[in-house]
Amino acid sequence: MRDNIHSLDVVRFIHAFHVKPRAGEVYNIGGGRAKSVSILEAFEHAAALSGNKMNYEYVEQNRAGDHICYISDLSKMKAHYPGWDITKSLEDVFEEIYRAQLKR
């Protein structure tokens, strides 16, 4: 499981930081809990949009050194930059990826 964030929201945070920098602070940007999805759930989203079932092979064994679940804590970012928040939903991200692929 991973959280996902649209590049627009990343750029919006970078801009907020640029306008009002906070020296020495470290931010772990991501989509947070509401924007988290597993690869299998991502395949389901893609299949629902495209009408095509994803072709994959599932292996039970975890990849060495990989996180089983990673979700960013956005509370510090939101506290330091209250005007910033995520604007693009997970559905928006999947839809934009799908539409871009159709144009190729």
C-alpha cells in the first residue's frame, strides 16, 4: 500500500514553501491516508476505467527491503502551510493517467 499525490499538489506545496520558507524543516510529502491504494486496488481502478482487465502475476513473497504499507503524515505540512491541501483525488489521478494514455 502506498499513498499517492498528484504532481500539481506537489508543485503547490513547493510554491507555498518558496513563498514562506521554514529553514531546517523536513517534510515528507505524499497523499496521506485518504489517497492510499495497493497495487491490486490500482489494477481494479485501471480496469474499471479502461474496461480492460490488468494482466499480472501475484507473488506472495514480499520484496526484500520494501515497505508493506507507506502512508505520509501531512499534519505538519498542513499546520505550517494552512492554505495548502491536496486538491486532486485518487480518482482524478487515475482518470488523468488513463486519458493521457489514450492520447498516446
